[in-house]
Amino acid sequence: MGVNQLRRTGYRFALGVRAVELLQFKPLMRLVTLALLALLALVNAELWFGKGGMPRRMELEGKLQAQKASNDAARARNEQLSAEVRDLKEGLEMVEEKARFELGMIKPDEILVQISGKP
């Protein structure tokens, strides 16, 4: 036999042993692979549809947006009230304006003339 023939024979023999070894572990590897895929699917499903998953996230995002809108409205109202308090502290013009328009008061030396609409 030549060197090439021995190499081929040895190669075939080694390949044959390796093929037998792979055939013995193939069902086990397939089982392990399927088990890992099942675990991955279970974890992924829990992340998407579980207690802390996407539906809960969407619900919380809706609540967050509503709370932000409420906070913005309260902030605007607080700024308005703060400006009104500042005006009341700084001068009497605001007090006079409120007394005239909200309470209908006039100064002692003033005459109030009301003009009604068309008769």
C-alpha cells in the first residue's frame, strides 16, 4: 500500500469512529436543544405577556401620560396663583381691580354709570 492509501484508510477509519460517536450523541443533543428552546420561549413569553410584561408597561405609560398632563395643569394653576399673590403683595392696583370687578365697589367720590344694551 502506498502512503496515500494508508492515509485514506486511516482517515476513513477515524471518520467512521467519529461518525459513530456523533450518531450516539445526536438524540441527546436534539433533546438538549429542544429543552433550551422551550425554556427560551417560556422566558420570552413571560417577558411579553406576564405580570410585568408589555400589557402592564402600556398601562403604566398611559397612567404616566395622564399624570404628566395633570401635573402640567396644576403647575400652570400654581404659576397663575403665584403671580396673583405677587401682585397683591406689590401694589394696591390688583386689590382695587378685584374690588371693582368682582365686588362692584366704587370709590367715595366716584359716580357709577351703567349703560344697558339696546332697549
